[in-house]
Amino acid sequence: MYALGIESTAHTFGIGIVDEKGNVLANEKMTYTNPDAGIHPRLAAEFHLANGKNVLTRALNTANLSINDMDVIGFAQGPGLGPCLRVGAITARYLSTLANKPILGVNHCVAHISIGKNKTPSTNPVVVYTSGANTQIIAEENGKYRVLGETLDMGVGNALDQFGRKLGLGFPAGPVIDENYFLGKKYIPLPYSVKGMDLVFAGLLTEATSQIGKHDVNDLCYSFMHTAFCMVAEVTERALAHSEKKEVLVTGGVAASRALTHILQKLCDERGATLHVVPRAYAMDNGAMIAWQTLLEHRGGRKQRMEDTQVEQRYRTDHVDIFW
């Protein structure tokens, strides 16, 4: 059994192909970048339209398969940027119709969790899902992924990227700030906003931006990232205590951060928990995670009519029934 998955929620257009054992046979992508302005939804969608055929050809060639070999075609139905999501949905509908294959729209966030479980030994973790647009602390309970805590304004990845642009580091800035984190020598006090189990990053971003030019750049990067990630760690620790789970799984684009891993590893060591981090190739948005989620749901018996494949920009993690 083979599944093809299309990722197009934001700046990345990716196509992945997996088999029923979870082996990734192809994971090709192209990414829209704008060093000065982050993601412009319309321009990103135009980028996806212009490059989608190339990504598809590369994926099929890498897997040494044809579209007719697929058992199901999947796409990220949401959450995400509307214009970008629609490119993936249209592409999936076209391929489904062309090859007469079933189509499934899946939740982008849940796909991040599933690929994390696939590529690590994690079985029943507290999930730290950190990406550009999303920051959620999640645990599975009674057939749902329960969001135990989340950002109330922006994802930690977007906060990092906005701060990086103010520093002139381009887009995406997160990887550069992550390198600077380990070069910082002094902590600069910044707003720390944890509200119960939820997080707020806007105040941190505003104050850190106001300090640009007054402090060493490495110290600012260290202080910004350390504050943001300690906020995430605090909510994660509470989630571990509440759920009594003994594993933490880090997934989403910011899972590639060494600084985040460093902080969460200390937390897990203190609580006697095991830390699992999704491999970097599957941390960033990618088609393989959509393909794997599609295959799980298809194998579990889920079916979807073509008229039900409209995109859902606010498709929440906790709206998905876990039945696979």
C-alpha cells in the first residue's frame, strides 16, 4: 500500500510518498522565502503553483513509482494560510480524479504528531508541538488529542522569525538565532508570560525588539530564546504532572532547535521522563508526514467525498478523532 501526501499549509510545498510500514520512499519539497517580509500568502501560493509539478515529478522519480501505483492521495486540509492550502487541495483533487484514487484531507498538526511517533520510539507522550504558527502542549486522552496549553497570540516560531527580521537576520531567522543562543554570555531580563497553561509571546517580542542596539546581539538572541523556551518548558512540566506520562515528544519546525532540546532535556532529566525529538528532516513542514497520516486514516477505514475536501484554515488539533 502506498500513499502520496501534499503539504502546502505555509511556505513549503512538499510531496511525500510512504508505504504501509511507514517507510518514507520520497520526501521532496521547495520552499518560498522572502528575507524582508516573512510569508506573503498570495506570493507563497503562486510559488507553490509554479513549482508543484516539479516537486511531484521528483517525488515519483525518487520513489520509482507512478501516480497510478498510489492507493490514496492525501493533502493538508488545515490549519494554514488559505491561498496556500487551496493549492494543495486543488492538486490533490486533480491527482485523485486523474488516477481514480480516493482522496483524504488530513490535519496538519496531527500529521506532525504521527510522523514524530513514526520516527521515534515514543508511544504515549506529552507532545510539545512548536512551529511557526502553532505552539501547543498536547496529550492523547479518550480518543482525542487534548490541548493542555497553547499560545494565545502567535506561535513561538513566528515570534523568533519576527525578532530575527528586526535584527536583520532574514527569513527564516530561527536557525540563526539558535546558533547565537550558544554564543550568548549574559541574560537580559525580558517579559515571561505564562497564563495558567497558556503562553503569550507578544510582550516578549516587543520588549526584546526595543533592546536591539543596546546589547550584544548574541546576548539578545540567548535571552529571547531562553525566555520563550522556558515558558514552553514550564507548561510542559505541568502537563507531565497532570497526565502522569513519562515521555515528551517534540515535533513541528522548532523541534529542530538545539536550544529547545537542551532546555527540555534538563526538564525530562529532573522529572525522570524520556525526551524524543523528531528527526530534523521531518520536523519542518514536509509531504511525508501528510502521506503517513493519510495512510493511517485510509487504512483505518476513513473515506471522504470530493465535496468535503474544502480547506479549513482553523482546523484544530483537538477536533480530530483518533481511530487509527
